[in-house]
Amino acid sequence: MSVGLGVGLIIGISIIVGLTAAAITFWLTKKMFEKQLRENPPVSEKMIRAMFLQMGRKPSESQIKSVMRSMKAAK
């Protein structure tokens, strides 16, 4: 009787430790990913300027800022 209880206790503790480790790993990975996106945005003002130039248009600074604002609002 006590052997079965001991095994059940060990399994229960193992599950709790595993779930806790998974939650911590998920949280750390999420924070690192968000930090990378803040430091290296997927589209920068330089890229928007190059896109306008490829279309044959000389973009004004207000057009570039407008595109950046609309992209941030779409998030």
C-alpha cells in the first residue's frame, strides 16, 4: 500500500515540476521574442523608403511616418 502511494507521489511531483518548467520556458521564450521584435522590427523606415523608390516615387518624410503609423496600428 505504501509503495503505491510513494510512486503516485513521485509521479505527481514530477508532473508539477515538468509543468512549471514548461511554463517558465514559455514565458522566457515569449519575452526574448518580443525583445527581438522591438530591437529589430520586421519593416523599418529605410525599407519603406526603398520600397517607394522601387515604385519610382520619391517619398516624403510624412508619407514614411504615415506608413509606419498604419503598420503599428494594424498590429
